[in-house]
Amino acid sequence: MTLTADQITAVELRVSNEKKSSAIAYLLFVFIGGFGTHCFYLGKWGRGTVELFSTIFALAALFAGYPGPTALFLAFNGIMFLWDLFSIPRYTRQHSEAVRNRTVSRYFPNAVNT
């Protein structure tokens, strides 16, 4: 059984209501990205937690006067930020696809979206 036009409209309405904005994610990334806020916004809780704690450890090492660990954590954050710079659009698409799949399976369990 495939989805009817009304069912597809209902699913896409749900997707548009829960859609995450790449622009907002990039604003969070630019202004407070060191704390993983853009990852939390996009539902990447594990990655956001890693970025948050990495930044906290880098700041703690900096204030404690340990340049080696500070450089290590900042290099790690830099690599993650470069990755995120190009991955935010993919993360928003993944979120929309997850909402779409969850909605179809929850409300139309016998339907196959073709």
C-alpha cells in the first residue's frame, strides 16, 4: 500500500513544522559553537556533549597554565569545527528525513512511501 496524496501532504506538513534551519545552525556555530550549541539544536546530542566538554577542558587547562593540553583540546575542537562547517546542511537533511520516517511509521504503519 502506498501513501495517498493526503497522507503525503500530512507527512510533509509535519516535516516542515519540525524542520531545522541551516541558517540558525550556522549562527549558533559562529557565535557560540565552541559549546556545541549547533549540535544540540540539530539533535546531535553526543557530538554536542563532546564539543562542550572539550571546550570546558581546553578552558580549564588554559586557566590552569598547561599549554600542552590546551593546544591538544583546541586542535581537537578545530578539527570538529571544520567538520561541522561542511556537515550542517547534511545534519539538517538527516533530521528532516528522520522526522519523515518517524511520521510515516507512526501514523501510517501499513503504508510504504514510494
